[in-house]
Amino acid sequence: MIEPHAPAPPGSPPPWGGPVGPLGPGPGAPARLPVRPGTGRFLVLAGVFVCAACGLVYELELVALASYLIGDSVTQASVVLSVMVFAMGIGSLAAKRLRRFAAAGFGAVEAVLALVGGSSAMALYAVFAWTGDWGGLWADGPSFLLVAFSLTIGLLIGAEVPLLMELIQRIRRQDAGGAVADLFAADYVGALVGGLAFPFVLLPFLGQLTGALLTGTVNAAVGAALVLGLFRRDLSRRARWLLLSANVVVLAVLASATVLADDFERAARHAVYGPDVRVAVRTDVQEVVLTGDPDGRPLGLFLDGRLRVGGSDERRYHEALVHPAMAGSHARVLILGGGDGLAAREVLRHPGVRRVDVVEVDPGLARLARHDPGLSELNDHAYGDPRVRVTTADAFDRLRGTPTASYDVVISDLPDPGITASTKLYSQEFYGLARRALAPGGRIVVHAGPVSTRPRAFWTAESTLRAAGLRTVAYRVGARAAGAQEGPDRAAGPSHAPRDWGFVLAARTPPALRLDPSGLHPHTLTEAALRAAARSATDTRVRDLPASTLVHPRY
């Protein structure tokens, strides 16, 4: 209990202006601070600043992790943020009941928020690694856990506002408008700092797991210091010990998790990729993992947790992508994506190729393709060929700066249009730039995702190519290996691996779907197989689909 005051006459209000609560004075009671009111007000607003920065980091971390593990960043961001904003409103309403115990309530909220927010990335990644069940947004398991974390963190962030408003008013009464303005100014500036710190400091230097744990540690320390240091006289002895014990436990849990983060990440990586991980790097763009070894186990290349290269179907995908487009003049070839060098390997099998430009957004992947013994062996040391030139750039920006009629063949070996970041690379504007880069008689081939599971997205890509002034022929190639995921599809786990890959060959005049008679024979593709692939794709056609544009994506 707080220190006793002189007894008041029966029926008169307490001397601090509100009813006595078990954890402190009621709403409106002036706080008994160890510092002057001006200093106390500054410290509260500084605490608001730090807590707001931590809260936004939690939000961005959930969005980033969901986009990385599930894909489709627009959907994940929309779900996380909308659930959080809704929960913040509910949390604000619920916190009205805690105004009597504003200091103790705020301390408890910050301790729980630090624990939940700080550990959320590790918990989500653990479920992803050891269950692999990220099949859909509303599926059981991790997707449900994502919504649960968003809801819980939103409730706790929303509860902060009325409690902080009560604490500020206890320090020095002022009009409600002025108090709201001060509180929200500190909150919004803190959110700005947190929003900038996440992509530019926490993510690149600490990673998602350690960054979230460190944010939770700061959140807990600041919340505890604010309540136990500034408002300790408004708390009973029992409340002070409870808050102190809770924060010590939270800090101990977060510190232990931080120390064990590297071991946890290695164990989770083995759960995802198997025990033979030999290279694992986080580039500026994605996580790149290589499994197997050059002389024994088959090579596996994973990008952001999805198998990109592995097994016999790797060659089926790349031969189907490259060889039909090479039937014709092919002296100058542009490969958009394909940083692993495997599309370049197939291009170089054709005589008459004088120059191959590879435009890869991730320089880390290109370095691995050049220097890693297993991957460079698989791509036949394509990057050692003097005709191959690798450029680190965004494919859209690269095409904007490409002179007219620069290439005989353009190969689009990009993540399928189901990934939000790739949508602009399947737009009418993008294909218009590619058309401009084609020499007379040139061809462009586009990997447009799995036909069997996403026919509408595939045929939207075909419709978009036609809207850009190109004539098209579609074909698809089936996967043979069980659970195969080669090609840049973002399938979610082996059970959701693509059963086929869809391609669209396009040119200014109707292109002929055939193989180059002057090139080396593909291992997995024949003229008869190509004709069957075209008939198979045509059977799935979805008609009258509008083109996808930058301002109106249709995927």
C-alpha cells in the first residue's frame, strides 16, 4: 500500500482526488514523483518514444517474417497490420478499466509486450522449421500463430495509450488536447525511428531473431525503469516486487534466447534443409542455403527456404525455359534473373552465342554461382566464360536503360507472379520494355509459374504479353521428381510443390515452338514433347483476362 495520509473527514474524497486502489491512487490523483514535474513529464514522453519505436519494430518484424516464410507480402502486410490496428482499438477500450492502476498496469503491459514481441520471431520460425506447415494464410499452425501474435501485440500496444495519458495527467494537469498532442508527437516520432531502424540497422546487422529479442529487451528495460523509477511511490510494496520480479524474468528469458539464437538458428536450419547444410548466408536480398557436396550428395540450392535447384528436374526446367527461345538468331542474349548460372549454361550450349548478359538482383547468389565448387560445377562454370557478363540490378530498371533492339533473345527466369515483389516484372509496362529491347525477329520467353495450380495467374501473364504488342505461344512441362520445386516458384513446402512449370514464348510475329537444329540436343526435351507441352497448356486456357499493369496488378 502507499504511505498513509492523515485521516479525512467521513464522506470526503481522498486528498489526492481519487479513490484508493490496491495498487495505487485512482484516476486523476497527482503522482508523487522523485523529480520535478517538468523532468517527470519529459521522462514519460521519452518512454513513449522508445516504446513506440519498439512497437513498430514488432509490427515490421511480423510482416517481414510472414512475407519471407509465406510469400505474398501485400497480403501478409494487410493481414498483420489490419489485425493489429483492430486489436489496438480493443486494447485501448480494455485499458480503461486499468486507469485506477495506471502505473502498475503500464508496467505489466510493457513486460508482457516485451516478452511476446521479442520472442515472436523465434516462435514463428520454430513452427515453420519443425512443422513446415505454411500452406495458406488461414491454414492451421503457423498462419494461425501469426494472426495470434498480431492480435496479442496489437492489444498490448493499444493498452499503452490510455495508461500513458493517465500518467501524464497525474504529473501535471493540462487540457486534453494538449496532452494528446504531446503524447502522439512522442509516439509518432518514436515510430519513425523504429521504422527506419528495422530495415537499416536491426535486420542487416542483427537479423530477425536477434533484432526482435534485443527490441524486447529494450522495451522491458525502459518500461520497468519508467514505472519503478518514476512512479514507485504510487505503488504498494507488493506491486513493486511483483513488477520487478516479472521484468527480471522477462529480461532473463530474452537474454538467454539471445545467447542461444545462433544455436537455435543452426538447429532450425537443419530441420528445414536437412543435416548436410554446407553454405548458409543472408545476403541483402534473401537467405541462400546450399546443401549436399560436390562429390557426393546431390546439390540443393534454397532461396528464402524454397528449393531452387536440386534433383533431376532442374535440367527439365532450364532446358524448357531456354531452348525453345534459342531457335533462331541468338548472338546476343539477355537473362533476367538466373543468378545461379543454370540458364546461362543452357544458352552457352548453342553455337553462335557472342554475348550473354545476366541481370541478377542478388550479388551474393551470383558470387556463389561463380565460386562455390558444387554450384559452379552444376552450371558448367558458366561465369568463367568470357562471353558472360553479370550485372547487379533490378530487372525493370535494367530494361529501362537498355537501348532499342539490343538482344536477339530475352529470357525471364524470375520468381513467379504470385510473389508481390515480382508483380511489376510481369506487368504490361515491363513487357513493353522487353519488346523494345528485342531485335527484329527476336524472342522473349517468360517463366509464368505453375499452370496446374495457378492457371489464372499463368494466363494473365500470357494476356499481358499480348497487351504489350507481342504474339505468344504457351507451353508447360511437368515435374517428375516427387515434391520437386526447381524453378523460381515460391511453393510452400513439399506438399505444395508445383507439379509443372508454365512458360510463354513471345515475339512480334507468331513464334514457332521448336528446337534449334544447330544446338546441342537437350537431355529432356524433344520436338514432339514441345508440341505436347503446347497442347497441354492450351487445354487450361482461361479466356478474356485483362492485362496486369503497374497500377493495377492482376495476379
